[in-house]
Amino acid sequence: SSFQTQLKSGLSKLGFPKEALEFIFNFTGGSEDYLKIPEAKGSVSAIRNEPFFMPLYELYLTYGGIFRLTFGPKSFLIVSDPSIAKHILKDNPKSYSKGILAEILDFVMGKGLIPADGEIWRVRRRAIVPALHQKFVAAMFGLFGEATDRLCKKLDAAASDGEDVEMESLFSRLTLDIIGKAVFNYDFDSLNVDAGIVEAVYTVLREAEDRSVAPIPFWEIPIWKDISPKLKKVNAALKLVNETLDGLIAICKKMVDEEELQFHEEYMNEQDPSILHFLLASGDDVSSKQLRDDLMTLLIAGHETSAAVLTWTFYLLSKEPSVMAKLQNEVDSVLGDRFPTVEDMKKLKYTTRVINESLRLYPQPPVLIRRSLEDDVLGKYPIKRNEDIFISVWNLHRSPHHWEDAEKFNPERWPLDGPNPNETNQNFSYLPFGGGPRKCIGDMFASFETIVAVAMLVRRFDFQMALGAPPVKMTTGATIHTTEGLKMTVTRRRQPPIIPNLDVPTVKIDSSLNIPEAKAV
Ligand code: HEM
């Protein structure tokens, strides 16, 4: 067909009338039209008040699993077809890079694992993945429980005072506290502290999100980039975060040097089970800039995503009291008032389905970004190198072609005794953690973290949308946020008798816990 194209353009240069050429090439079956990716018409800017992935859903229903969207000189391919998504992510990942994403995130993640491509990515992935081994994840349960317990204390105070709470920001702080400890053994204590490093982290995060939805790269405009007060603030925040990270790296290096003679199996250290400790103790040979980029990447990747999952899970639960009742039932009978352990994960089956289903309806991030590095074929369409591609996980997860009652929050859609749904057993119609070689490395960590948080919270409290709360609408940066927060009324549950769960072997109860309402049965 490229021969036909050449022939056609050659003949047209020689002066053959266009109509005649169209006729001849259609007649010989040589028309390329059927190989041309459908082009979405109409203006997307007309729909300003919605997050950008919403109009893409409408366009998907009209134009199908792959279409082209053009804004002025820029054009994007929007993919919503599971087999094309699988091709890009799993079957031919070598032909794709992170494209625009890497450009936008460069200022904060540098060549960290999410934006990195090619050889750097390969080497860093190989170094970092082992740090999230099973023992590490198991060692995180205490952390998940303690951090959630701190949040419970906050909610308890709010319940006593009869004050409504804005859950989205609390979830953001919960997951920041967890990921700080997990990645570099640093306690942000952001549930209680607001200033300094916590504020700096948020400044940097908001900037990353602003950049990812900016129509033009305002941070590259000459002069402006040097005088803009906002960018000055961002740079100051970035400096503080970087210095803090350098300090933590130095402390950890010292620790690793001192323990050298007796280092542990799998480089685990009970005092510091962090990913940073693992990397240093395992002799990861890397520049300090690269290490910092990777830590920053892990911090951001593991923070916003989990926070968003918790936010939308509680939003969904508030709309489906029957799901909440079932969930609380399971948690009461499996856990009572213990902190969850790794053994409980197999038993909290319905809780797991609630998270699975929340991730289906609110995938974080809602689109995956790629750029083609060479010519390829997507479905039946040839594409060129240098195409910017959005894989809409939102569309895949809500497609009426793949899901019954796609819009309904229905954890029952996956049987409790069936396999945990993932991209492989759902044929890329469901890919909450991506797929292929660039799949999320924190999937276990994040699943357990969110299961623990949900279980502990619903065990102790009931959650309702606050009276007069603003309607919950979506807005987007890297993950899906609410536009005006998730304002809820939290009340202590009148708890059923604790059902002791005798077949759980070692139960570690922290005697300092002292949760008053737990005993007041
Ligand atoms: C990649 C989702 C939590 C670290 C990804 C990708 C998705 C994802 C969809 C693939 C991105 C792409 O292909 O473009 C999530 C969700 C989370 C979560 C929904 C929470 C519920 C975490 C956590 C960590 C983490 C806790 C770290 C501890 C990463 C990293 C990558 C990644 C490093 C890049 C991997 C690579 O490119 O090789 N995540 N993630 N994520 N995630 Fe997560």
C-alpha cells in the first residue's frame, strides 16, 4: 500500500485529476481510507468544566477503540481497546516511551523509574524491584496499622466534637506518612504537622499536576520562568525536598556502613526496613542524583495514587449502604479490633473486592501516556513513530462492551472465591496497575495498604456525606481528585461483640493502643 501511495502522489504531481485518481484507487481496492485511524471531530475545549478524560469517553462511544484527536498542531491517539492496550504495554513495549509524561515530570522526577526509558529504566527497575520483596511488604503492616490508627484518633476527636471532616486531605496525609516511612524511613507526621517539608512536598506535587494539565508549558517561557512568584516558590520547595532527601540518604549510608558486618538476610533491618536502606545495603551502585530521582518518584507514585483510591472508595461506599454493611460485617468477623496482619489479607475477601471495584471505577491515573518510537500497527491501523498516545484506562474500565452495568459500584461482580482480578485474567479490560514490563511495582504494597486502612476505618466508624457538603465532582492532575473535597460526617459505630478469631497464629497487639470505644461493648 505504500507503493500505491507513492504511485498515487506521483500521478497527482504529473497532473492527473484528484477525483480520477480516487476513483481508480478505490476501484482497485487500493484506497487507504479503511486503514486511516478515525478522526474525532468537534472541539474538546467546549467542555471546560469536566476533567479531560470525560469527553474522551463520549468520543470513544462514537469513534471506537482507537481514534485521533487534534488540537491545532498537536494530535493524540486515544486508545480504549483492550487488545491495542495489550499490544502497546505488553506485546511490543520496546517500541514505546513515556513521551510527554517524561517531559512534564522531568523537573521533579528527573530520570526516576516512572519517566525513565531505555537502558536507565532497565537498570533502575532491576535494582528497585527486589526492594519491594515479600518480607518488606509484610514488615509494612505495622506501619499501615499505626498510621491508620493515628487517623482514627483524629476522626474520633472530630466525632466527639460533632465536626465534619474533609476526608480527601486526610487520606492524602495518611498515605504521605506511610510512603515516607516506607521509602526512606522518614516520618512526615503530616496528619499533625503542616509546615516545612510537608508543605514543600505538596507545593511540588501541585506543580507536577498543574503542569500535566497545562495547555502550554508556562514553566519554559523565558523571563517569566525566572520572575514568576509561583515558580520561585516551587523551586524553593524543590530545593528543600532535595536537601531533605540528601540528608536522609547520608544518614542511611552511615547506618549501612556501621552495620556492614552483620547485615541481614535480604538486607532487611528491623529498625529501618525502608526501600532506601535496601538499595544502599544491597550495594546499589548509582549516582546520588539518580538515587534521589528514584526516591522522589516512589514518594509521588506511592502517595497520590493510594490517597485517591481511598477517597473514591469512601465516596462509593457512602452511596451504597448495602456494600458498606457487608464490608463492616466481614471486618468485624475477621479482625475484631486487631490491627490487620498479612495473614488477614486472604480472609478480607470482600474488602479486597471493594478496592478492586473502586479501582475499576476510578483508575489512578485515568490515562496512561506513551509515545511511539518506531512505526507500528495498532489493531488494523499502521501508525508512524512519534505519535503521542493516551491509553484511556477510564474508558477500558467503564466500557459498555466489556462490563455489565459498567457504571454500577458492584464488588459482587467478581466472585469471592475467584482469582484476584488483574490485567492478565481480565484480558486488559481491567488494568488498575498497568501491565507488561512497566507495570506498577507497588501493586501489593498499595493493595494491602488500602485494605488495611479501609478495614480499620469502617470497623470503628460510619461515614456519611456531610449535610450541605458540596456535590462531589472530579478534577484531574495525575490522579482523579474531587473539586471541593470529600466532606463527611463520621460517627463512632456501636460495635457488635468482638468475635475472637482463633485460627490466626500470632497476634501482635500494641498495648499502647488503648482504643476506648473498642472495649465499650
Ligand atoms: C507504575 C498504579 C501505588 C510505584 C504504575 C502504573 C500504574 C500504577 C497504572 C503504570 C504506569 C504506566 O504504565 O504508565 C498505581 C496505583 C497505586 C500505585 C493505582 C495505588 C493504589 C504505587 C506504590 C508505589 C508505586 C505504593 C511504590 C511504592 C510505581 C512505580 C511505577 C508505577 C515505580 C513505574 C514502574 C516502571 O515504569 O517500571 N503504578 N500505583 N505505585 N508505580 Fe504504581
